[in-house]
Amino acid sequence: MRLYRVLLLGACCLLWSVSAHAQTWGTVTGTVTDSVEAAPLPGVTVLVRGTDFGTATNADGRYRLELPTGRYVLRFSAIGFSSATDTVRVTEGTTRLDATLASTVVEMEGVTVTEPEVPDRPGAYKVDPEAVQDIPTPFKDGFRALKTMPGVATNTELSQQYSVRGGGYNENLVFINGFEIFFPFRPRQGEQEGLGLFNPALASDITFYTGGFPAQYGGKLSSALDVQYAQPEEQPFNGSVDLSTLDASVHARSSALDGDLGWSFGVRRAQPGRFFGTQDLKGDYSPRFTDVQGTVRYEVSDRVSVEALGIWADNTFKLQPNERTTYFGVISLDPDRPSDFKALRASLDGTRTDGYTTAFGGVRLNTEVTDRLTLEHDFAYFGTQETENFDITSERRVCQVNPSGGDTSANCISLVQGEATITRFADNAVEVQRRTGRGRYEWDLDRHVLKGGWHLRGLNFDDRLNERTVIDGQIDDQDSTLVNSLQDTETFNEYQAGGYLQDAVDVLPTENRLTVTGGVRADYFSFNDEWTLSPRLSARFVATDRLTLTGAWGIYHQKPTYREIRGTPQFGRTIENTLNPDIESQRSVQYVLGGEYFFPEARLYLRAEGYYKDLSNLISYTIEDVRVNYSGFNDTNGYTYGFDLQLRGEFVPGLDSWFNYSFLVSRERFTDAALDRYAEQAPDGFAEEFRQNRQGLLPRPADQRHTFSAFVQDYVPGDKSWKVHLRLLYGSGLPYTPTNPGPEAPSGASTRISGDRMSGRLPSYRRVDVGATKRIEVVENGIGGPVNLEFTLEVLNLFDMDNTVDYNWTENFQRVPKRLTPRTLNARLHLTF
């Protein structure tokens, strides 16, 4: 019934949004001219920033917009001209706002092609940085905001990692100002990850490719995120301050030297112990997540500039656990069918400390050789030190409980499992360093935009494993001890290199009616001495002023990462002898076809996109919470297909909202050689069972069949200073592999083996987050403009839904859910100046 309540709420919000039009309106008019000759410019796009609502100038360069009264930022853009933004305050009647655009190309015979707007490319979506501030989430983290995008799997609010169109967590490229950044390598749980390195408060432009991305981005199998931080030019000092019960941040930007020097800077701090402590595992949570980021750009001359990006992050997660009580099973209301309701109760002693310290620095030289030829050369360093230390002893038992007997330790009808003592110890560390040199080149021709580039990267991993698990207790009236231990170190030093060529061609005489982009990239990895070649092709066709069609085909190779090469070390084996020098890059042949239709009367865009991925040389893996365990072999082949739908626009004028639905099927099949290898590794008498557990066509770990997400905004009727935001997430259950009893060890200890691979399904993920924001203008004319204060009250997980991210297995193989956060209140202050 809870699911129906969620869907009903979403429908009600939609009806409320559509019906809320009792507002005062005004008209904005103006003329857009050329900065050189002051001539009117026809066909200039005029958009309200943060929305898809707008118009275009007529043959005389004039435009007209009807908007609710209030303050807006308008963006003026046209092919061959620099974009411009300006602020307007709409009142009853008519308000005038003129604009001037500067030319960015040299006039000459023929047509100069400009690449199409990114959202019209296959698989590409724009994310408004201002919308990230409004989306109700535990942290204002850019990565977590992507969970409201089509094709993104939804399974946990605690993690910043994401799966796109059936891909793994490590199949996503992330660029900030053109520099590639990376996720943590070693987290076991979402709480340990800290803040993502993408600070949305600094961003001016966010483009998210869910597939079909061009050759210039790289070779990951699933997605590419391109984030551009603001580069101020002749801008007064401005910024924002955020303070909430979970985190705090400040950011500022400005320019100097008549705009030749621009900078932006941001600091974030999160202490979400109260939020993490709402879970079943109780204790003293002391997370401290901090990062500092900054970008600087200096115009050396009219054609030469230097820019730099710096990031430092320190994420420390500390926990002293005390106790855990998790209820699970079935409560029956039928007197003829008794309830099967259980409780896992554990008392814990010890400490856990996880640390992630990351440093990034990148510098780029931009050279504009001519008005048509630009060169970029950069160097970047990315380093991270990740530590994992815990020594925790837990004593636990599983009881059959009375559902109406109260939440007390005395509520125990019978013991399902007696007292068991579990000791887990780890002193693990990994130090990663990446040094990257890169060059990019762009040449504008009459009907072509040629791009090319190269990169050379050195990789260094220092890996240390020292962990063990000991279980002592009584199982089925027999004493049993299970011991598992890993202890080893390894240093990994290799390099990667590659290059690409790409050409965007304006095919038809009508400018930008049909644009075709073709490219190819080649990549090399020294570890396995492998070269890969990846051709790609995409097209965009403007059928009418309302309908745009897109398509893409391409081959994507993903070089194996260190974790994939290492696999999952087993007891008795060293890291060195698990590194697989014969491993190959995973390969995906992708087909994407889509279209977008604009309904001007309703100011809505309907977008649909279908895709198919032919996957080969896959490295199989399983997921425990957010920890990914790789096999270390190219042991499966498979496929993924599905489609994404999005309805987006202004259900309420001036506020952007969207609804997404995605359907996905992702399957893989183990190779005969892999089945033989697993049979050889099986304990005595289990060879055929190991083979059968992986036989046939199986779901991949990210096979989430149905996903629905929505973000809805509305004003409070009669008071436009109040806004209401709603985020709705639904994801059908992800597959998992159950645990079965294994053979008895020589010592008499019980062991465990994997059951039928991906034969189980987690419960569906369902979540509704809401927020209400009051906006107050503190000062009308501050240093860089008006000073505004926003107060937001958020209810996270409004309906207090129980969501399961994983299962733990007791010593007698009781399946115990690991649940996520319940309903939580959060208050936030947001000051902009």
C-alpha cells in the first residue's frame, strides 16, 4: 500500500502544480543587437535561466516574454555570438530589458558550423546547478543529484556512487573543468564515502551523458559527467553561505584586473552523525567530511590564458558501535497462519575508523592561435590515501519474537540461533597516485569542427591488506569456529596512453539541420600490453521546430582498473598471484536512438531514448552494500537493453520540474573456460554445484528493471516567496547472490559458499523527500547584487519507508536485512550575496 501512497502523492503534486496559476503576471520586452554595428539580431534564444521556458527574437531583433512577477535571470544566446545573461525584475505591466551580444567568429564566405547544443546529443542531459540546491537530499552533493536523471539506478541515499543503464560503479567518467577525477577505491558502506569531489555550488554548467558520448571523453562503458566551474569575467564579488543540521558550506567568486583574473572558491563541512545514527546499528557516530576547492583563470593576453583547479578533501568516518536490533520476517494477520517474525540482537565493542584524504591539482594553458584554431595543454595530479581500521567484537543471537511483545530484549519466544561471538579486524591501506599530461586541439572550418587530443598517464598503487574474521559460537548444538585471514602488500606501477580524432559536420545546406559527429580513439595500457581502437558516430536531425531526432553508434573499451586486475584476494593467496596479466579491456558496442518533442503551449519537453549494448570480455562482480568484489577475469559476455522517458518543463511558470521512467534488462553468461575454472576451485564434492550456480543467462548486478524518479516544484498559492520541492525515487529490486552452507572444514568448522548467482532480489527502493523554502530579500543592493536569505525545512523519507541495501547472513544462514535511514528532519539556511 505504501507504493500506492507514493504514486498518489506524485499525482496530487502534479495536479497541484498544473492548477496553481492564480498569480500576478507581467511582460518583459526588449531588443537584442550586435555589439559591433548595433544591428538587431534575429533568431536569438532568450531563456529564463534554470528552465526551458523562453522565446526567440523576431526579424527585428525584438522579443516578448510573459512571466509571473518577480526577479529572473535571462540568458541570451545565438550561434556565432557569446552568450549573455542579465537580471530583470518583472512587475505588473511591461518591463524593458535590452541585450547586446559580441561576435565570436570572423565573417567569411560560406557557413561556419557550430556544434549543436549538448542536450540535443544522444544520451545527454543538462543538470541545472541551481536545481541541485533545491532538490531535498541529505547532502547538497552533485553526484547524489544525478539520481533524479533518467537511466540512473536507485538503491541507497547514503552513497554518492551511481549505476547508469546497467553499468557498474566504476564505469562512469567524471570531469571537472576538463580534468578527470575519481571516486574512493575502498568503501564498504555508503556512510564511509564522505562528500563527493563535485561541489555544485561552484558549477555553472553540468552535462550528463548516459550513453553514446563522443570519442573526446574517453573509454568508460556507461556514462560521462562534464562539470564546468564558473570562470568569472568582470564580475563583482558574490557567493553563498549554507548552514544545516547536517552540513555547512561557503563559496565565493569574483574578478580583478578588469576581468583578466577570475577566481572561485568553496569550502564544505559535513558532520552527519545524527543522520547515520538513525539506522539499526546504534553507537557513537563521528563522521567529519571536509573539502576545499578553488579555480583560478588568468588572461595573459587576448589569445592566451592559464587556468588552474585545486581540490583537497579529508573524509574521516569514526564509529564506536554499541548495539544493533534488526527485526525481520513476516507478521501474519491470519490466526490460522502464525507469524514468522524474528530479531537479530547484538552487543558490540570496539572502534572503526575509515579515512579518505584526496589531493588534486591541475593547470592548463589555453592558446587561441587564430579565431578558428585553439590549443589546450594541461597537467594534473590526483592522489588519495585511504585507510580502513577496525577491531570490533560482537555478541549476537537471533530470536523468534512476538510482534506485539514490545521492543525489549526480553521479547524472545525461542532461540533461532544461540549466542555467537564475531571478531572482525582490519588494518588496510591503499595509496593511489595518478599523473596525467594531456593536449586538446580544436579547428573550426566552414562546415566542420575538427577536434583531436592525446593523453599520457602514470599510475601508482601501494596496496596493503591485513584483515581477519573469527566466528565462535554454537550452531545446531555444535561448537564451530570459522577463521578467514588475508595479509599481503603489493605495489603496482604502470602507464596508459591514448589519443582521439573527431569531426562534427554540418551536412545539409540549412545550418545545423543535420549534424553528424564521427570520431575514433586509440588507447594503450602497459600492464597487459593492449591497444584498443574505438570508432564512434552520432547524428542530430532537426525535423521541425518542435521535433529533434538523435542517434548514435559506437565501440567503447574500458581499460581494467587496479581493483579489477586484482580481483578479490582469497585466503591463502597473495595479491601478486591474483594480478591477471592476461586480462583485457571490457568492450561494449552501443546503439542509441531517441527523439525530443516540444509542446510550446504547455512549455513541456517529452524525450524518449532507446538503447542496446552488446557486451563482451566482461569482468564479473558482486556488490555488498557499495563494496564491489571483482572476479579478476574476463569471464562473462552479455547484453543490456532498455529505454528512458522524460517529461520536463514548467508545470508552474518559472519553475522547472521533471518526471522520468526507465526500463532495463541486463544479462550475462559465463564462458565455458570460466565455468571450468570455478569448478576446479570448488571444495571437494561441490564442483558440479559451483558450475550449476553460474550456468545459463543470468542477471547482471545492476539489472534494475524499473526506475521512476521525479522532481516537482511549486509556489505556495498566494505567496511566491514560498516554494515547495518534492523528490520521488522508486527502483525495483536489484539482484543478489544468496549464501549457502559449504563443506565442513578439517577443523570441524562450518564454511560458506555462494548459492545460485543473482537468484535473489532485494526489495524495491522507495523514497519521498520534501522541502519547503521561504525566500527573504535582506538587502536590495549589496556588493554584487541583492542579498537573499532562504530558510528550508526538509522531511527526508517522508513516509518512513524501510529500504534494504543488502543482506547479512547469520551463522545458521538466517537472512538479515541491512536497512537504510528512516524519516529525518533537516533545516537549512541559504544566504546568497
